[in-house]
Amino acid sequence: MHTSLRSHYLMGTVVVAFLAITASGGLFVEGLYRPFVQSDALLAGLPVQDFVSLLTAPLLLAAMVFTARGSRRAFVAWVGLLVYVAYYYAFYVFGFMYTAFYPLYLALVALSTFSFVGLLAGADAEAFREHASERMPVRFIGAVLATPVLLVPLWVSMIFKGIAAQQAGEIDLVFVLDLGFLIPAVLFTGVQIWRRRAVGYLLGGVLLVKSAISGVLLTAGSLWGLYLGFPAGADIVMYLFLAVAGSWALVLYMRNLQDEPRPEARSRALRPASS
């Protein structure tokens, strides 16, 4: 499945510890983010993100443990959780949220990024295709993965509003992360798994983990904001879809990813090469 995981286990263990510390700080240190966040609505949603991050820590630890036992599903979960950490803590880092935990935010982004890139670079994509059931609903998974493309018109319109006003918003980093990295990645992966390409099977599960967590987090944050009296935008529909469809697509992906290769793939591997 991978050449060597020793350094990634070390980095992952540090990520787990720093996640637990920073998320607990966000939840229990009163007024931690207030000097750095002007929007009351955005400030109200941060505890939801910290709560999800706190839950991510034991999940990441469990994923590493089961990967060490040979589970491909756990490997996919491990990499997907690292992508989640790198993505969401980028907002703390590049938003210069200079709390006492800022050095840990920086470490989380760096360690998560180095680790998930290294894990993917060392993984055998073809093996993931051979271990995927023929019944895996690749078209449904591909369509769910590509769903964030629907955000492009909204993000572009908000960019031009900012340009017209000559004023950046508090969450405008999302345009960089989504338009520059995430949306191209999910679109590419959606097409690849739709076509049953090896890289699609590898990246598909990883990005489904990220999409499902994001959907749950953003939906919960929007609903919590509504409860507190803040209006919800039209994008809550997208978040709800990602939460439900993304989670279901992830379940189907994991259900159809096996630790043993398909019989036909095994037979090909055992067949002697022709002279």
C-alpha cells in the first residue's frame, strides 16, 4: 500500500496532539477569537468548527492505528482527515489569527500538508482500483465530488464585488483555497473516478472524507447561526447536500473498497508474464 509510513505516523501523532490542544482552546478559552474576527456571525460559527476539529483528533488516531493493521479504508480516512486539517487551519494561519495557539495552527497546516502529499505520493493508485468492487457507484461518487463547482459563480461574483469596493472580506481566503486548489481537485477526481481511472479511486475517497466533513461542519454552523438569530445564505442548500450526499457517497465508497483485490485482479497478478 505504501513504501514507508514511519515519518507519517510521527507527524500524524503531533497533528492529533495539536488538534486536541487548539480545538480545546477555541472551545474553552473565553473570547479567544474576538480580537481577530469582526463579524458576529462568523465568530458564532467558530465553536462548531472547533468541536468538529476536536472530534477529528481521535478519528485521525484511529485511522493511523487501523492503517498499521493493513486497512485501506483507514488509509483513505487518514489522508482525508489531513486534508481537512490543512484546509480549515489555513484560515487561522493566513487570516493571522494571532492567538496564543498561532504557532500550533502553523504547525498543523505544515505537518498536515507535508503528510498528506507524502502519503499520496507513496501510495499505489492502481492497487486501489484493484481493491475496488465493480459495484462501486462511480458516477454517483463523481457527481457528488464535482458538486462544489456550483459554487464558482457565487465565489466569482463575490470577488468582483470586492474588486469594485476595493475591500477584502473576512472569509475571502476561501476564494483562493476553493478556486485555486479544492475545486480543480474535486473536478479532476470526479472525472477520473467516473472513468474508473486508478487515480480516481485513490483520490475519490480522500476528497469524499473532506467533502462530507465540510458539509456537516458548514450545515451545523449555519443552523447554529440561525438558532442564534443570524440569517443563513442560499449556500446552506449546498452545505446540506454535501452533508447528506457526501456522507452517503463516502459510505458507498468505503463499503466497496476491499482489503483484498477483486478475484480478476488477483488472477492477473498471479498470471505469469508472457515471454
